[in-house]
Amino acid sequence: MRLRHNPKADIAVENSEYVEQNPKSRKGHWGELFENDNPTHIEIGMGKGQFLMTLASQNPNINYVGIERVPTVLYKALKKQEELKLPNLRLMAFNADEINEVFEKDEVERIYLNFSDPWPKDRHALRRLTSPRFLKLYNEFLKSDGFIEFKTDNRSLFDYSLEAASEAGWKTRDITYDLHNSEYAEGNIMTEYEEKFSSMGVPINKVIIYR
């Protein structure tokens, strides 16, 4: 279902101190924004923000950047951040197609992809955030010992992602097709979407993708 455009969201996002308005200018200089040299973790497609804000509150010595291309969706996360005022979290409304223009080589330690759009039609495969096309972009700024954490309830997308990672020369570990009933469940932080569907008995898939 297409989300109705909210003009109020556009204004709030464009004027918030918590939203980076010119992310490309931050390439190689994110530490200056946070005024420290702590590791940087990012979430692409952060949705309403529950996952990343929980991480940010639990790990004050890590800088987090939440990326969401739709301002109307980002606005929901922004309202939470305006209440929490987490100093180690910044947001940006940005299309992941140009994500390599935002971060410099070795600038990001971890990438989170949670319940990304599956783009089920074959002709849209290159739009999937785990496609070889996007893995190539991530390779430009992810640290050599960094990794991608990917979760989804969509089994077809998950199987595709495992194949795509192998095709692109990446490795995989900690693979599970039922996260909440696996050895990897401890410490798992859920998104709003994950809470909803896991409560309905939908199994959650998870994998770590690394080089």
C-alpha cells in the first residue's frame, strides 16, 4: 500500500537538526558531525526507527546513521528522535542508489538491512538492497572486517540474497530461517515490522554477509 504524502513531514525533515541535509558533503567527515572518532554503523531503510534507536541508546560509543528515502516515513522516526535526543544518532532522507557518495572508504563498520522491499518482479531485481549491484556499492565504504546484517520475513528474497552474495564474491554466516527459535535469538532487537509479523507466527530469516 502506497503511503500518502505528508507535506508536514517534508517541512519537518528539511528543518530538523537531527537530519543531515547535505549528506554527500559529509563523505569522509562523519566523525566531525558526531565530534568523535567512534565506529559508524548505518541502517538503510530504517522505517519508523525503533531498531536503530534501541541500538543507539544501548551503545553510546557507536555513531548511528539512519537512512530512509521517503520523508513521510522518516518523519515518524524523527518524531521519536526529537523526544529521545540521542546524541549518537543522525538521520537522512536519501536514496540508497547513491549511498557510496555519502561514505568514504572504510568509513562504515556495519550495515543493517531490515525487512527491505523485496521487489518481487525479476525485472526489478537490481533494486533489491542485497543485489550484486548494491553489494558493489557497499564494498566501496564498508571496512574490510565489517559486515552486513540482513533480516527479512520474505523467504524468496532471503534465498535470492544468499545467492547474490555468493555471486558477488561475499561470504555468509550465522544463517537462520527461523531467527526467534534459533541460537541467534539472544540479543536480537526487533523492528516494528518484525514484532508484528513474528507475533503472527511468521518466521524471520537472518544472515551475516561479509567479505
